[in-house]
Amino acid sequence: MSASTTDLKHLQGNGFRARVQRFGGHLAGMIMPNIGAFIAWGLITALFTPKGWLPNAKLAGLVEPMISILLPVLIGYTGGKLVHGQRGAVVGAIATMGVAVGADVPMFLGAMVMGPLAAFVLKGFDKLVEGKIKSGFEMLVNNFSSGIIGGAMALLGLVGIGPIVQALSNAAGDAVDFLVDHSLLPLVSIIVEPAKALFLNNAINHGVLSPLGVDQAADSGQSLLFMIETNPGPGLGILIAVFLFGPRRLRPTVPGAMIIHFLGGIHEIYFPYLLMKPRLILAAIAGGMAGVGTAMITNSGLISAPAPGSIFAYMAVTPRGGHLSVLLSIVIATAVAFVVAAALLKFGKGADADEEPAADQPDTTTGIDAGDLRVLHVACDAGMGSSVMLASQMRARLEPYGVAVEHVSIADLPSDARVVLTHADLAERARNAVPDAVVIEFRMFLGDPVFDRVEDAIKNKERISG
């Protein structure tokens, strides 16, 4: 086993990484459920603003209220709900209005702060009065506590937290402008691409880059920041190289991965190939830098975040007249990633010489009886991409045996989950979320033998182990 592989496995087992993933998951969890609203804003902007395809002053009047009020309030609502359910969602939305009103920039960062914070305060109050409210006064106390706490947090946001968050937002924007002005933005790929491979892609894109990108797009009509993490080129180039020069046992799974990655926009599909051959992360970095550099030279950008990162989503949120330059950025990123990956794979020479030994079979003395299983949970970081795809595959396999399959984010795993199927790099988080469940790890989204093992165990009513 190579030193790089050993180091990567040590990193995968690091509790600090799991905590970073968890924090990033919370950030992405406030944005991902609202992506449809971001896309709606982007399409309205692309169509009806003066530089759009169908300029219309009246319809373009939706653009400013959506970005300044609707989107931050949705984020605050979702953040509050993550902390304290529906009551938390309501006070989170109220509190977000405080930072949104009067701000000079879209208050996405402020919403990420105020929504969960207001819900946390309300949650503390509810615990404080739990069991102490006289019968018949529950509704009165609940409604007025929400109103009072929500209103107070809105005022605090307006006069106290809002200006601080706006200063932080301005500082982050200035940092991005510095990188752009000094042609250093491609260097961001040195951080972004390895972090993506460790399943921090949603946190980076939806928690950091997209909020900054929306602010830029509101001013200039487009933003390059939407293209840094989402460019499908690096992943496509690596998959092509693996198909031509990678280990022979992996090659049959690659064509399907290409389609899912490039057309479907589920980029997690290529992460396992990087993790199995960690040196390929250099190809991802090179491709990412080439794509960002090309976008800078051609003044490319998108109107909104392409979600998922499909070529179709890219084209849908590309501003009028920008399609050629955006496609060029993807093509060059693909080509550079392919060339570097092919060289790192030695153009197929000794492709199977450094294969790692097969993993040991799990200890079957632990687990649950398949006959007792009614629901299999497939979990990923956000619960909206790779888990949906894999759940569809497993549903078709397990339906004949009366086992339902549900997809979910790790943060939303139900406490009564019995068996959880998740990628090996997310397994630690899953075990922390549901310590009583059997967590089954897989490494490849397509063709992993673990899927056959799970199906055989359920079919034969054997013991299912992690």
C-alpha cells in the first residue's frame, strides 16, 4: 500500500474531519433544500433583466425582492427548522428579517447565523418551561414565546448582528476581488478539489461559494464563483483516463459514472476513483485550475448556482452570449485533467500492479437478522444527490423481498434506523448519528460488491452486518 493511500486512510478515520464534514453539512443543509428558489431567481434574472433574453421591466421587478428578502428568509427558516423543528423555523425566519432589512448586500451569511441562533434561543426557552405550563395555557405560551423571541432576535439582528455580518460579507468579497485582481483565483482549486474528494463539496459550494456568488451576480449579472466547485470538467477528464488506463476491474463501471457525473450532475460518483488512487487528486487540481483560469481569461460566469452540476444545468444558468466561453472552460478543464490523470496512471502501464488487497469480510457475529429489516436507509451528505441515485438502485433490488429503501441526509437519519448504507468516508458520521444502527460501508457507487452482499443477505434471510 502506498504512503499516500495510508495517509488518506488515516485522514478518513480522523474525528476532526468528521466534525468538519458535520459543520459543512449544517451549512449546506440550509442552502440545499432551497436550491429551487435560487434557480428560479437565476432564471428570472437571465430572462427579464435589461441584459436578459426577454427584457421586461415589470417582470424584472421580482429580482431585487427575491435576492434581498425571499432567499435569506428561506435560508433562515430552514436553518431554524434544523435546530428546533417548525417552531424554530418560524422564529428563524422572523429573526432573518432583521439582518435582511436595510442591508446593502444579500444577507445569506446573516441568515445562516440568525436562523439557527434564534431557534436555539427558543429551544432553550421551551426546555426551561417544559412541564411548568398550566393546562389550557400551552397555546398562549407557545405563540407568545415565538413572537417575543422572534421579534427580539429580529431587532438584535437589525441593530447588532446585521452590521457585523455585513462587514464580514464585505471582507469576504474583498478577498475574492483581491484574488481576481491578482489572477490568483485558480489557486483556490488547490483547496477545493481535495476537499471535494473528502465529501465536503456541498459545504464548499452551497455554504461558501454560492452565497458570495449570488452577491456578485446581483451586481454584475454573473459570477465566476459558481463555476469553481461545480465545473464537471475535472471529474470527466479523470473518468476518461480511468476508463482508458485505470485498473481493469474498475473500467466497466466508468461509462455509467461518466453519464451520471456529466449529464446527471452527481459529482460524488467520481470521488471513489480519486480515493482509490489518491494521486489522481493532482489531476483534479490541475483541471480545476485550468477551468478557473480559462473562465477568468474569457470573462465567464454563471447567473446562479448550477444544481446539480450537470451540463444541462450549466447551460440553463449561463448568461446570454456566454455559452461558448463557459463550454470552453469545461472542455479545457476536462482536457487538462485527462492528460495529468493519464500520466499519473502511467498510460495504463502496469495498471493492476498496485491494486490494494481486497478488504476483509465483516464480522458476521454482529448485526441484525435480515428477516427483521423493514427499511434500509441510504445516506449521503445532503440526502439529495448520490443517495437518491443509490436508493433507486437498491429499491429495485430489494422490492421483491418486502424491504423499503429511503434516501436521507446523515443529519436527518431517524433514531430508529436499523441498517444504514453509506460511503466509507461518511461512515463515521453515520455511526455517530445512529449509534444503534448497523452501518454498511461501500466505496464505489456503481458495481460495489457490498450491494450484492446486502441483497443476498436479505434474499436468504441471513444476518446483515456492517
